[in-house]
Amino acid sequence: MGQGSHRGAKTFRRRRALEFLERLYVKRATLKQQLQTPELQSIHPVLTGELKAIEMVMNEFIQLFDIHEEELKMMPMSNNTDEAQGKEDQNEEK
């Protein structure tokens, strides 16, 4: 019986971690949308910096919690094309 309750807690924590990652995807999408808005052109460098920071946190979070691609595909806001592009951009910077 003790093992079942631990598994439930682990599943609950995992679900919460994935929900937090989902919020990061929403923030990233919002920043990308703001970068396309002409009225915000004057703060473009700030938005770009925030976008890079969010993507860095997302990548670290995915690695830290060992989140697999199957889990990312189940997330509505995750755009695997954007994720692949982000990884390509990181590889180019190295």
C-alpha cells in the first residue's frame, strides 16, 4: 500500500511539472507574438532577451525533469517544430 501512495505522489508532481512547462510554452508564444507587433518594435531587444531566457529555462527544465518527446507531443502548446528550431539555434551558437 505504501508504494501505491508514493507512485501517486510522483505522478502528481510529474503532472505539475508538465503544467508548469505548459505555462512556459504559453509565455514563449506570447513573446514571439509580441516580437511580430509593430507597436512593440522599440522594445524588440528586450523581448528578444526575454524570449531567449524563457527558452533557456525551458530547455533546462526539460533536461532536469527528464521530460521525453512523447510527453512534449501531448502538450497542446508545445510546437515541436519550434522546439527543433530552438535546438538547432543552440547548436549554431556553440
